[in-house]
Amino acid sequence: MRAIPLVAALAIATPACAAPPVAAFFGEPAISAVSLSPQGGYVAFLYTGADGRQAIGIRDTADPTQLTVAGAADIANARITSIHWINENRIGFTVKDMRIQFEGNLDEFAADRDGRSITHLISGNWLHRGETTGTLLKDRKLTADYGYVGPTHDGSDDVLVEKYHWNNLDLAPETSRLYRLNTKTRLLSDAAPGAQPPRVRHWLLDMDDTPRIAASVLKGQCILSYRDKGAAWTELATQGCYEPGRFVPQFFDGRNTLYVTAGADGHAALYAYDVAQRKRAAEPLVRVDGFDFDGEPVFDYRARTIVGLHLAGDAGSTVWFDPAMKALQQKVDALLPGRINRIDCGDGCAGKGGAAHPLLVASTSDRTPKAYYLYQRATGNLVGLGSSHPDIAMKEMGTRDFHRFKARDGLAIPVYVTMPAGQTKGPLPAVVLVHGGPYVRGSSWEWEADAQFLASRGYVVIQPEYRGSTGFGAAHFKAGWKEWGRAMQDDLADAAQWAVQQGWADPQRIAIAGASYGGYATLMGMVRHPDIFRCGVAWAGVTDIGLMFTSAQSDASREALQYSMRTLIGDPDTEAARLREVSPIAQAARLTRPLLIAHGAEDRRVPLEHFDKLRSALRHNSQVEYVVYPEEGHGWRLEKDRLDFWTRVEKFLAANLGPQ
């Protein structure tokens, strides 16, 4: 793989007369997982060679034309899922056995940046889970009881790992404990000696990589524990996990100040929090109008300070507290106008020598997949490193905009709309694309493969952030509780009709599609609104709400089954009849329009029995196409399956919404 000069990187294009092929959107990225070394001397990235083999490349930021291969996925049927710097000379990478689709089975390796001194740190072989005792290990790798957590920032060869502990009921771990692991000697040491709180699901570290907050979940309560360095753990707060306005710890700065998110005018904002006084500041540090705070700090570990925040509003952005970094952002934005340009400056941005080394820039827009550049501070020049999807041409991509419309009960629903390239008005065939979760945020303004693929085939793509979606305030989230198939479903129908009213969507040619909850919503959309949706595409979809609580193959924990799912979806004991009313299986007789239904045989989140039971219930409908991918879990991880699926989607929509 060669370095791509800026001019060449911007000139990559496919023929104007044809839409990009399926592989241009859903093939393995040409370059991904790009990161700058702690001191800024090197860039690491994952790339796929001409033979289809993954490898980790290293480029010297002083001379980016030189490529060193630091590691590769030499395990059969495995893929590298992430890479991470350990120190300036050493890099770690995580490998997933793709034959086993549930979470876990992750192998962890470390190597010097020249590819030498490679060490197999963690084996993902679950047959040997539980063999180690958590004592000092000198001559063998850790088992699948352990997982990589993150780097240390002290220049050592250590990383942080956690050891998982299970109960006898759940597939997922019940709790974990943190350790430091030397990536050369394999010596393991306790990161937080002494007794710890029970059922820890998440750890929050300070800038010294010391555990300071432990977050636990028990019987629907979210319990936060805190410790000063070297002290015992004490309870900080116990809150209902879905309590409006509850505060959630986010990060510590170098002065030992904790920052938390908490409710502000119905939307969560970022506040400083005095742990000693158990009190947050009166005014927020950062508030994003119309959105809950969703961001991550940019640390300067050399200066021991926070220099900025990467934020998510309708699109990504960065707020810089450091004037020098703010000025650099403006220079980069001038070179790459109309894009979101996210800057990575390693462990030192502006303080203690960090001002000299180049910056890594990840650049994207609604019409351009993520591309990577080095910004040379000394010259003000950009050097192109490559694009994740180089066969995508900007002129062939549609424009993508953020709107809000009023649902039938007056609730404002955020929505992203992607128009086909060159189209500013319709009416055109349309697809309402429903995000999974459902209690997550679905989209952002930046380039998205699913939406742009459909737009490239001539469809207006409508992506509502229906009630229950997170990120848009507590009221919007809570409005979706126990509204599966009801008000949540109405939002999708209202989104389609709103697009018709704007003149964008042809009311006779609208499809609905989605995965997981989106697959459920597709089926219920065809049940409740067959007058709006002419066909549907559902993959990995829930087909029976009752089965979510009873399937022995499901990965749902006892905690989720007894508390969170009953709060958010409904109680199968006291509300069984109400849940049956909005279960596609129970309403299968009303599914009479064309459907494409796909599932992974190894799905543990929505087990295959959902698919099997729906197939049996739809014998009356001859317009259904079924596909099962035997090697897939909850979604398509294998390139061959992604290409097959989206090729089927293209043909299905063309056949049922008419020629484009």
C-alpha cells in the first residue's frame, strides 16, 4: 500500500455513467483503524492487501512513503478487529475468530512496530476458559477469561486488561477485575488491589490510568462506587438506571476533577462534579442545544490537561479549549472544506513538545467516506494516507440533511434524509430505514454505507430517530417506553407521510427496512400500515416479543429479563395480551405484501427460532424471500455475506418498487 498524495486522493472516481457496485460500499475497507502513536512519530493502520489478507501497516510521519508491516491475522478464519498503540515502539491488536459469532473469542497480540517481539497475550479459545488463576504469568498466555481494556500512558510496555467472572445463568460476564499486563514478559499485576464493589460492569480511570469509578447494575439500580488513590471503595450514588436526569460519570481531568452528564432542560449536559462534596457545578461546561451531551475528551497526557472535546450533535464536531489547537483546526478545515475533520494529536497536543509532530486527520462528509491525512504543522501541507472506500466518488453520492417533523401527537421527531445524487425534489421511490436498538441513537450526518447505497440506486432514504431513541432528551427517550408496535411504529408511518408532503417521496412506492429492532419494525410496519409500505426488508429481526423473554438460546441476562426489558418493552406476566397484539408472529395473517427476510444461524441476540417461527407462520404469503447465513450472528460480519445480502436488497426493491 502506498501513500496517496492529496491531489490523487481527491481525484479517485468511478465512471459517471454507472452507480458504484455493491462491493464499493460493503467490501472490506481499504484502510481503517488509523491511529497516531503517543509521541506522534508514527501512524498505524489496518489494510487489506491484494490477496485479501489483513495486515497492520506503520508509516513514519516524517516520511510517510515508507511502509512497515507490524503484524497480520495469521490465525485461520480470523480478522483483526482493532489496533492500539502501547507506547511509541510497541503496538497491540485484537483478532476475532470469525467462525464463532457471539461476542468474545478475541485473541490479543502485541508486537514492536517493526514486527518483531510479537507476543500472544490472550487466547480467545473458550474451551479453556477458567484455567488461569489471575496470578503472575511468565510462560503462557491468558485465556478467554481476560479481555483488552486500553493502553497505559506512562511509556511502559503495559496495557490494562480485565478478568471476567460469570454466574451460572448468563452468557455475558457478571463482573470483572482490572489488571496491568506487561506485553513482553506477560507479568500480571492488580490495577486496584483490595476488595472491590460487586457486579462491576464498567470502570472509569483517571489520567494516571488508575480505576476511580466502578459502575454496577443490580435489580434495576445503577450503583456508582468511588475511590481515592490507595483508599477503599465507597458508594457514590445509587440511582434508577432509567431515572430522568440521573448523573453519569464521564472522565477525570489531571486535577482530579470528575466530569458527569446530568439533565439540563430535558437534555443532558456536561458538568464538573466535586466528589468530596458530592455536588455538581451549577452551570454546565458544555451544552449542545437540542441534543444530549455525547462526547469524548481530548487529553494531553504530557501537560495533564483536557485540550478539547469531540462532540456529536446533528453531526460530529470538536470544541477546543486550547487556542493553538483551535487555530490548527481552522487551518485544516480550510484545506478540507465542507467536511468534518477530526484531529488526533497522540498523547500530546500542544504542551511539552507536542507542538512539533504532525497531526492525523480523519475527514468525512455526507458524500465522502472517511479518508485519512497527515497535517504537517511545519509546512501547513496535507499528505493523503488513503480512503476507507476509495471506489466511492463524491459526485455519485446523495446529499444528507437533518430535519425535525411533528408526529401525529405533536412530538418532534428528528430525521435524516438522504436524496439521490443530483436530485433535489421528487417524488421518488423511498425507503424508511429503521435503526436497531431501539434505545440508542441511530444516525449522524456523516457518510453512511446503507443509506448512500440505497440513494445511489435512486431511493430517497428516510431515517427517523423515533421516540425511544436516545440522545434527544429524556422526554423523547421515555416516550418510547412500552411503545413497540404502537407510538414508535406510528412515528415511522408519520415519517413516510411527512416525506410525501415535502414532495420527496412517491406515496405509491415506499418500502420499510431495518435490522434487529428495525427488522421488527419492518414487519409491524407491514402489519399496521400496508397502505403506506409496499414491501419490506427485515434482517436479524425480532418476530415475537414473548420469545425475547423465553428463548433458551438468547444472550439476554437475568438482570435484563427481570428489570430493564420489563421497563422498556413490557411485562410478559402482567401485559402478555398487550405484547401479543404487537408481535409479528401473532399478526402474521396480516403480512401479505412482499418481504425479504434474512437471519444469521448463529444469532444469540435474536435467535434463529424467531426466523423459523415466522417462516412457518407466513406460508400463506408467496411473496416472501428467505435467506439464512450459516456463519453469521446478529448482523453480517463476513464480506461475502454483506455483498450477497445487499445484492438481494437491490434486486428486491427494484422488483417491488418499480424501475428507477
